[in-house]
Amino acid sequence: MSKKKTIYTKDVILVMAASFFFMFSTMFVNPLINGYAKSLGASSAFAGLIVGIMSIAAMFLRPVAGNLTDKFSKYRLSLIGGILILIGVIGYVFSPSGSWLLLFRLINGAGYVLCTVCMTTWLAFLVPRQHVGEAMGFYGLMNALAMALAPALAINIYQKIGYREAIISSAVAAFLMVIAIQFVGDHAKPSKKVKRENKKKKFKIIQWNVLPVAILTTLFALPYFSTQADLVTYVEQRHLNIAVGSYFLIYAVVLLAIRIGLKNLFDTVRFGVWLWISTVSTVFYILMLTIMKNNWEMALAAAGMAMGYGIIYSVLQSTALLLAPINEQGLASSTFYLGLDIGMSLGPILSGVVDSLLPIKWFYPVQLFIIPLIVLIYLCYRKRLDGAIDHH
């Protein structure tokens, strides 16, 4: 019997490594930027604007990145994105004031948008269509690992050497991303047929087939980014003696084990199965965060988040690509990330409102409002979402 040909070619591995580096670079800066802005003389309000401007800008730039990705080489756009991230991060290091920091935050954000959309589409281009789910699973894992490791390292490094010196680590990661893609052989240029089709296309803001995926992405992202932003404060307000710094590391380790165990099931199991597993797991981790009093319960919450958000993130990403025609893969990717941007922005905002209006014990139970909405969206679009697997 012939051995199954692996999808993990040199090009695929390099794109995954590059995606880890650019995500690490971005997430490394995120927990530092607020304090750094204030250290440069920015008011609390202006520092908040500096922190949030990247997500706000991303919402407007996503459609542009999606349309560009369908028309040009994924390598060229990823290179531009990586250079913009590098310029932005180096700019942070040398910024003399909050105003300059805001400018470089916008440059960094533009690069981040290009890289997220282009590299997702690039990876999907490099693997056979019937293995997009498996590839997105490991691509999502690279992103999750970067999102878990970078903030923890950033805080520890900053405490030892200061803001400017710590941010240099982010610049190094962005530089490694730019270097890694130089060795990718297939630059994912659109075919002549796709180019001809795209010349006739009008500018589109979203890929309509992917809209339910974007909505579900937002809903699942709300408690995830709320937890990412406010877990430390939540633990402090409840006066819990918990090693909260380990939460996202546990999440990353469990997610790694899940992804290795599931292998190519993302390409063979229909969307609905994953949605129900992730929805039940989301209820579980929200309840565990509500009642947790020790490290074991915190670890169970982190594991539940890996089963919930960690799994559905990759499933939604691959489903978005499968629902869109080949000549709109970039637009499909940008639509998926638009949903993520909204969740990333609204999660901390809504949790801040809840924290100011209700006792801390209600911080997580209130977030269960997403569950009936998730079920409703799925039931409305079940045929389309479950049929995505047939588009391989």
C-alpha cells in the first residue's frame, strides 16, 4: 500500500512558521502598548484610543485586503504586510510621544490586516482543497500558540528591561516573518483565468456566502477576548489565589493535543458536529470561570476554552474558504477576519460595561447570552454550513 502523501511540504511549513512570527509580533505588543503610551505622556483616554485603533482600522481595511488578495501574489502582499509590521514596531521603539505611537499603531495595523488575510489564503492555496480543514487546524494552532506565548513573555521581559527594550523582541519576530517567506517557492499568484474573472469583478465588502460564518466567529470570539482582556482583573476582584498567568499556556497545550489528535477529521466531519461540541464546551468554560476557586478549576476552564473556541476557530476559518468560489478566497478570508475583529473589539467593551453595572459574580454568566444566538444562526443556515464539506 502506498504511503499517504503529506500536506506538510516545505512551503506549507514555512508559511505556518511565518504566520506564527507575525502573530507573535502583534500579540507581544498588545499587553504593553497601554502602559507604554502612558509612559510617553498620553492620557488614559488617548492611551485607550492607541490600543483600540488597530482593531478599528482593521474593520475598514479587511475588505481592501480581501479584494487585493484575490488579484495579486500572496507572497508580495504578505511581504508588504510584514514590512509594515516591522516599520510599525520599530516606530514604537523610537516614538517620542503618544501621537507618534498612534501613527505607528496604524501602520502596524495595516500590516497585520494584510498578513492575516493573505497568509490564510496563501496556505489554502498550497494544499489540496480536500485538506483545507486540516491545514487550517494547524494554522490556527500556530496563531493560538503565538497568542498564548507572546503576552506572557512580553509581560515578563518588560518587567525586567522596560518597554522600549522589550518591544525590540516584537521587531525581531516581524523580521523573522519577512525572512521566512523568502524561502517559500510557490508565491501563490492568481491564475490567468482568475485574473480575468477578477478584472470584471466590482469591489466587494464581504463574501455573502461567508456572512453566517463571520457572525458565528464574532459570537464565539466575544467571551474569548473578554477573558483575554479581563481575566487578571476578574481574579483580583474575586480575591482568588490562582496562578492566572498559566491560563492561556494551559489553553495552548490542550489545543496542541486536540489538534494532533483530530488530524484530518476537520476535512471529514460536518460543520454541525463541531458546532455542537464547541457550543457545549463554551457553556462549560464560562460556567467553570464563574465558579472557579482554585488552579484545578482554572485548568478545566482553559481546557474547555480549547475545546470550544480553539476548535471552532479553525472550523469556521476553513468553512469560510470552502463556501467561497476559488476566485474569492481572499474576500472569504477577510470576511472571516472581519467577524473576528468585531469580536475582538466588542468583547472587552461589553465586559467593561457588565463589570461597571453588575456585581463581579455576574461577569461570566451574562456572557451566556451568545449561546441561543449561536444556535439560532446555525439553524437558519444549517444547510449551507453543513454542506461546506461537499465543496472540497
